[in-house]
Amino acid sequence: MALLPSEWLLDPHSCPGFERYELIAHEVRDPVIHHTEHLLIQAPKRYALVNLTSKIEEVLKRSNVQDGLCFVSTMHITAGVYINDAESGLLHDIAVWIDNLAPYGKNYRHHQTGEDNGDAHLKSYLTNHSLTAPVTAGRMELGTWQQIFYAEFDGKFCRRFDHDPPPPLASQGHLNPIRFLEAKQIRKMRARFESSLGLI
């Protein structure tokens, strides 16, 4: 069963569903800077290919890294991150290609667990779980047409994030942050910047 175009969110220029940044670490040990932030994204559709470049550039600006590396990781097994052209026709072609290779609705063995997202795991395998880009003079060195994209293949389902220690339970009837994230179906992305160590 092929997916309908209406089931995909394809945005070549922005990141709909972006929620917020979370600062995880910022350490300066002259001359090295280590900066990590999480980007929380709630894709409004089950499948999405959205442009993350401007969000990563904002993290880079806050990091103060001038020369080094940018590492971006999805932290999820049914999502991906990749670099390509920000052209709407190409996004459509990529979505069709991915869906043809791992179609929704097949009877995957993974579905014997009670889930219906076997295609999402395979689609994730077709993209990358992480990428690295060089940083020079405070800017990511991407080619003229290169942009960073987030690929969501299971946005419909809630996720629990076990990557960070669970926060203490909130008082007075409020949801604790882990449960809030589950309820809002938010995904985390990690953006880490490391300055390079100049050796003479």
C-alpha cells in the first residue's frame, strides 16, 4: 500500500513542529570548546522531511565554535538526518523512493510485536542516524546547495526518551517532563560542536 502525498510533510525551507532547544553542555577548556544542545521536534505528520539547517546554525552561533566539527544525531531508531538539496521536487522524489523501498502496510515480521512501524525502521536505515559537518570561521562548511534535513518516519507514535536520566516527578498534579514528551510525541535531535585543537 503506497502512502498518499498528504501523509508526508515535505518542507524544503523550514522545520515545522520544532518545539525548543535544551542546553546540555557548554564547556570551555582553552583552546577547546564543547557545546551540546538537544532540539525537540514534534512532527505534525507520521512522515516528514524538513530542513533543519537554520536550527543547527543557531546552535552553532551560541556555541562560539570558530573552527571544528558539527555532529548531529537523531537519537531515534525510526528517524534520520541527511544532507541534500533544498528543492521541493527532490524532497518529493526522495519520499517516493524511500516509500518504494520500504512501503507502509506490508506485513513486516516486526509487526508481530504489536507495532505497525516496520517500514519506519527500514526507512530510517535508508537515511543516516547522524552526520558530521566541518565548521570554519564560525560557519558550517556546506556546499552551495547542501542543507541539513530531518527525516521522520514514525511521527504518529509517542516515544519515551531514555537517553537522559529521568527527571524527578513534578508536584501539584503536573506531568513530569518525560510523560509530557510522550504525550506531545516530541523527538530529540542532538547538535554537538567541538572546536579543533590546533597542533604546531
